[in-house]
Amino acid sequence: MSLYELLDRWMRDELAKGAVLFSLIAIGAGVTSPGGGWIIGGVLLGVLGVVLGIMATRERWSSPVTWFVVLAVLVADIAFMTAAWTVAG
């Protein structure tokens, strides 16, 4: 296994852990936002992100698939948190 492959695997695993953390924060952002739609959206998005983040590390998907899933979860979580906190603030 080359150094590139080791770094790639390590970065994917760390970003997947970050995606799980951001998904948990998105659940909190949804629960603390006003309105039922934000609560439901935050919980659904957060649970989906947690499941996908854990699956990305456990299932050992191919590198491009893992990168796509993890980055999509991060972007969706950040967009939701930004919108939820904008509405709440």
C-alpha cells in the first residue's frame, strides 16, 4: 500500500467522522429552530448523514463514492445549519 493510498484512506475516514459530527449538530440545529418543518428536516437530514457517514467508514466503498457521499453530507449539513440559524436569528 502506497503512501498516497494510506493518506487517502485516512482523509476519507476523518472526513466521514466529521460528517457524522456535523450531522449530529444539524439535528441540534433543527431541534432548536422554530417551526415543525425545521425540526423534521434537521432530524431527517442528521440521521441520514450519521447513517451514511458510518456506512462510508464501515463498508469500505470505493474512493470516489466515499468522497462524493461524505462531501455531499457535509454540504447538505452546512447548508441546513446556515438556513436554520438564519431563520432562528
